[in-house]
Amino acid sequence: MTTRRIFLVRHGETDWNLAGRLQGGQDIPLNDLGREQAADTARVIDRLSRGALPSVYVASPLSRAAQTMQILRAELGLPPDDFRREPRLKEINFGRWEGHSWPELRRRDPATLALRDADPWNYVPPGGESYVMLCERVKAALAALDQDAVVVSHGGVVRAILHLLAGMPPDDAVELPVRQGAVYLIENGAFELSMA
């Protein structure tokens, strides 16, 4: 892959983020703070790009990611809807766990959660997908990028991309707290985290 730089953004906050619920493929919109965080990421991208904004903009089609992209593009003075929606950048599928919080799941089914805790990168939740499976579809989406790009997606996808492009070990990636309102700039096999 010949991408020079990826400006990687997790969508802004949703009410489900606030409540600690697993969103996965559920289409939950941004809340007020999430919209502010989206605007913050535009300022970070503007600063990091040093006057040479990327020409490629790609987002997950889920509304929380698409809204984040629309807001950041508007803040950058770009047409809000002029970006590609890429289904392979959707959040990891948590299957039947979606809508629940980790504490709820631990109370309801401690044995299943213990299996996940033993190998969180490879574990497939009931009806869902593992991080290994997520990496396969994300890798295919990244292969289509051949120049500097802004990518807006989800926490699980950010972890997968940091593993794929910056060499973050799976054990570290799966536990990484992915920040909202931040930009992960990936370049030359390394990344830096920048906030507004």
C-alpha cells in the first residue's frame, strides 16, 4: 500500500457511548458532545496537514461516522457530503452483545466473557466477528487508498488499523482506549495521537 499518511478519526460521542453500550453495527447518531468532537478533529487535521489537506475522505456508512465526517469537512471549508462511504469500515460486529454494556454481559454470562478475556483478539462473540475477521475486511478497504486520506470510523476499526499499519501488537491494540475528538496520524509504520 502506498498511502503516505492516514488521518484516522473515531466518530464523536453517542448516547450509547455515554451509557457504555456496545454499538457495533447499530446505527446510533452523534450527541451534542459528539458533534463538538467532530469539529475539534477538523482543527487537528488542519494543523497536522500544514496547509496540504488530504484529497481522499472515506468513512464508515454508519451515521455516527458519516456525521463526524460531514461536520469535519464543513469545518475545513469542504463540501460536507463529498466523501466515500465504505461498508468495510463499519464497527466490529458484536452480534447478540450489541446494546449491552460489559458489566451487564459479565453478570449475565461470566463463563462466555471469561473465554473472550482469555483471547480477546481471536474470540468471536455470539453472532459477531473477531478482531482477526475485522482486520481482513479493513485491510481490503485500506488497500484501495493510494494517497493521503482522512478515515473516519470506529474504536474497533481504529484498533485494527493501528495493528495493520503501525504494528501495534494485538494484545495492546485490543485494550487500547480509543479517544473521540482525536486524530491518529499514521505515517511510515508509526502513529501519533493529536488532540485539539
